[in-house]
Amino acid sequence: MIKRISLIMLSVFALTACGEKAQMLGTKNDATAFSGAENKFVDAGWTPGDKNSWEQHLRARAQYGQNDNTRAP
């Protein structure tokens, strides 16, 4: 009798796992990286929406801010 109840409970648990809905948050429409943001972290010399300005700022950041070879010891 106990084996039958445990088998039924195991079957119920197994079948409930198959009924889970997909976890979609909706369609994802990503913007381009250079399109900009409306916050205080945007660099002052950069123009949102201007790809050339975005690329220039990335180059300058990579050269002066993140290049350990150019830093003084």
C-alpha cells in the first residue's frame, strides 16, 4: 500500500515538472552601444548617437585609462 502511494506521488511530481511554462520576458529590442543613455555616467565629451565619437572615446579609454604600459611605475 505504501509503495503504491509513493509511486503515485512520484508520478505526480514528475508530471508537474513537465508543465512548467517558458520564462520569456517578451521581445528583446536591443539598442546599439553608441545610441546613448540618459544618466550621469555618460562621458561629457561624447555625443549620444554619434558612432564616430563613440569609437574615438573607446580608443582613448583603451590607450590612456586601461593601458598599464603607459602608466608611470
